[in-house]
Amino acid sequence: MTDDQILISLYRTMVRIRAFENAAEIASQGGVSAYGQSAGGAAQVRGPLHLSTGQEAVPAGVCAHLRPDDYLTSTHRGHGHTLAKGADLTRMMAELFGKSTGFNGGKGGSMHIADFSVGMLGANGVVAAGLPIAVGAAHAQKIQQAQSRAAGEAPTDAITVCFFGDGAINRGPFLEALNWAQVYGLPVLFVCEDNRWSATTASGPMTAGAGASARAHGMDIAATQVDGNDALAVHTAAAGLVAQVRAGHGPLLLHALTYRIKGHVSVDPAGYRDPQELAAALLTDPIAQLRERAQAQGFDLRELDALDHAATAEVKAALDAAGAAPWPDADAAYTDVQTTGDGTWF
């Protein structure tokens, strides 16, 4: 793609994520949104809802280089990753609403969205839990590649990408996953979305040393740090890293510095945060930055406005579809589970 096409593509992905998050936030609060939806005071999205508003540049820039056969694992804050990987926006909204037309039949909700058809192996409600899942997936890919070579077939160069937050690096699975990936030379790109907050606690004072990059270096894993609010910078950095991992030079780590402008969950006003810190972060909004870059390059901003309007219309249609979709049948509660007896599935 040309530079102009890359900019347009990134902008489209980012405004779709932003529109989705804005609508989901209102639906979880039982309010009236700009999309014409009213919950009548009752939340249409129930349960924890962790927003990625303001972090759109990271999934957009990374997933632009991925294919459907590449795997991806996400976090409890995974709507943006899922959309950037190519998952259907309407089905995702239905999942948040708990409807039968959602990816998991309405039984997974926000923190357990998965779409295997595009390689999205799932969001995860447990901090750092996506890391060992990603390593397992990457190890399977490496074994499949070896089997293809042994059979005289051309091996696939599919990879796994693992998104995780800065809070995850203080949990055991981070060390275990990076160690395993390095020992076995796995085709995995670790992406630390460093948004500076671990739930309601600032990450910095709780993290010894220089953070994710330094810990990766300690295991001889090369790490690249990037401004996670600069979509073009993320796109450029990810292009090189993904290519290296595909060529068999993984694992690698991308450390993207961003900021979580919303509270931990959609009903958290984040009163524990310094207002001046938030005000400064809002000045680095990734979508606004990309618009400014486009304007400086002579873009007709009406083209970007059209993408904004298209994203709004798409989300409005998804809200309407989710509201009208049927609830899961009661019998669905007894599917997709395993017995505690002989291990058979039903």
C-alpha cells in the first residue's frame, strides 16, 4: 500500500474501534448515546466492561500486518484487538448484549470474546493469562512447520501475536511465557500495551526496574519501544517485527507506550487519577494526531469525516441488531461445557 492508503486504513480501523467503545460504554451505563440508543435507565451491557478508548493506535498498527491464519490473544480490554484482527463488529456487539447471535452465543461477554475464523483466540478476564496461551499457540505453529518440512511441504509462516498490559509484567505468566518462547525460539510477537495503569493503581511505583523492555532484554529477547499513540510509528515498528518473526527470528517484543483515558471499567470515574495527568494525555489522542498528520500532508479531511460517519452508522446498525436479537435458549447453558466424569463433551 502507498503511504496515503496506510494512513486511511489505520484511521478507518481506529475510528471503528472508538465508535464501538463509545457506544458500548453508554450501553453499559444505561444512558442515551449519540447513536440514538436508550437503555431506559437499565444497562444493556451487563457485567464488567473494560474500554480501550484512546489506545486504538496499538491494535490498528500491529494487526494491519496480520493475516487470518495468524493467531492473536488479548486481554480483558480486548475490543480494539478483536476488531483490528477482522472480527465482525455486529456479532461482537451482540456478545456484549448477551444475545444468541454473539460470537459465544451471548455466554462469554466482553472479556471472553473469541473469533477463531480470523485467528482471534480470545480475550481473557485473568491478567497475564493470554501470555501462556499465546506461547502454546506459537509452539503448535512451530511443530506444524516442522511437520510440513518433514513431509516435503512448504511450511506456513503464520505467527502468534500476544497483547498484554503493563500490569501483566508483574505476574508470573509473563516471565514463564517469555522464557518458554525464547528457549524454544517460537514465532511469537509480544506486544505490551503500556497504558500506565493497573486497574486503579499507577503501574510505575509498583514495577521494579525499567519495565517490559528491560525484562525482555534480560531473557535475550529483543525489544522495540514505540510511541503507542502514534499510529504510523506503531505501524512501521510492527512491520519490521512481524517480518522478523515470520522469518524465524522470534520471539520479539514491542513495547507501546500509550495511556488509558477511561477508568478501569466503564462505570469507574477514575477519581484516583490526577486531572492534570489526564488532561495532558488527552492532548496525545491517537485519532486526533493522525488527523493532524493527514491535514499536514494535504488530505481532504472530508474523506476522514466520511470514515467517521461510516463508523457511526455501522455501530448504530450493530446496536439495533443486538437489541433485536434473541436471548440464548435456556438449554444453551448446558452446551460448550465438559462433564466431570468421563471427560466427554456435550
